[in-house]
Amino acid sequence: MSSPKGTLQELAVALAKKQSHQVNDLLEDTTILGGWKFEPTSHGLWHAYEQTTEIEGAGFVKIDAPLPDVKVDSELRKIDLNIMGGKMFVGEDKATQYGGAAKYFADKTPSLLRNAGMQAEKSLIYNNILPFAKDCGNIVSAGGSAATGTSGLYSMYAVRQVPSEVCGLYSEKSFQKGAMLDVEAINKGALYESGGVLGYGIRLKGYFGFMLANKNAVSAIVNINASHLPTAKQIDAMLVQARAHPSNTKIYCHPVLFSMIAGTYKEQTLRTAVTDKDLNRLITHWNGIEVITSYNMGNGDEAAVSLS
């Protein structure tokens, strides 16, 4: 039976039946990560794939004419997965006051999972999507340079998810015990010393990653601030670079940035009457492409991106 593909929520339903609640905590504050489709890796903790670099010769010919020779060049590439999770320690006395280490960890684990999900979403944006867009040349600067205070820098992205090319990756090892993240008691649940304090600990661990292997599916606008918002033409061009389609493409940005963009461009066409009681400045899509905002993206504190 082939391994399932889908969002982390869908994978949890299929593979994490013992602790399906984990994914709810993990994705509670991750609007971008929650929409990503994941596929199983080819080799456990790493994934091998072939990326086409050039295709020549295919085309139309007349009836009974000889077919042209076709040349397909490709490169074999490898992606290592990362660890999603963390560890938690509670001192012996605090555990006793709390009613036991097991109760303490049960109450605190949701917070650990939320943080793990938020960190994974930040990694998706800043360690994967941003450098990939830059490497592909699908990136433009809005012209901002300040990176402090409310006039600091933002970025926005267009991402088209393509099966087996632009997707998340997971190892089946992560789900072997019926949970998305494997939970183990440190020192087999017995007391141990950490930083000179005796107590108990657990660790949560899963193996996940991201694959970006289509240069025509990711684009970005960087160095944005209140004085240097992207023009409508730049946002349109960003969507063209990613070959955006409403069925599989999203725009990612921070809520504050999109509020500035929506306020600027919608107000240019907004008309109100004397009897209107609600001023709606909300935009949910740009040219049919849904906008997903995330508080895990930098709120005016991103470093300037050099495109030279």
C-alpha cells in the first residue's frame, strides 16, 4: 500500500490515530504550514529526486514525417529532512506540586507543539521559499532600506504548489507509533539531573522537510515598508513569475503588510454613500489568488535583502 499524501491534518487522520490531537496543537498558529501538501520521502530521512534542466526536440510534425529526436537533461538531487519537535524538563519538586510529571507534560505539551509549528513555518518562509526565489531570480525589491521600528521591512511571496516539486516531505518513521511526533520519556521516565536540578523530561521528535524544485512556481517581493509598498504591477508580475492559478497558488505575507496594501489599493476605488454604516477595506484575494497572512512572518523587522 502506497504512503498517503496530503496536508499534515490529513496525514494525522490517516497515520496518527493514537494521538491525532497533536496536529491541532501544532497547526494552531500556522496558517501557511497548515495548507501545505506533504509527500513521503524516497529514503526515510532523506529524499532523492530528479530535476529536469532542459528538454529539446519535442514538437509537431506532418503526417508520416519522421519524429524528432528528443533530449531530456536532468540532475539527481538530494534533500535531508529536519527534526521538528523539542524537549521539556520539569524539576522534581514542581512535578510533585503539579500532581506528577505526566500531568505536567500533558498540560505543557500543547504549548511546545504550537512553538514547534511556528518555528517550522518560519523556516519554510525564510530558510526555503526566500532563498529559492532569490536563486531562481524570481525576486524584486520594493526599494525599502530601513529595518527598525514601524518603518521596518516586510516581504511577500507567491507560491504554486506542484506535486513532487513544490511540497512538504515527511518520513514514515515519524508516524511509526501512531503519532505525528514521537514522544519519549528521557531516562526512561526516571529522575535525572539537568543543570544541577533533579527532575523528569520528555522529547518530541518528527522528521519533516520541504522540497522546492520548480523555478517557475515561487516568486517574491522584498524590502517593503510603509514608504515603499509594492506597486500593483509588481504584485501582478510576482503572480506571473509563479504562474499562479487559483486552484494551487497562494500569496503569503504578514497581516500588517497586507492591511497596508489593501488600504492603499482598495481605497483608490472605494466609494461610499451617506447611508453606508460599514467601511469595508478588506481584501481576501488579489486577481483571484487567495492571500494567506501569518503572524510568524516578520512584522517590520526583516533584514534587507541584497539582490546584487
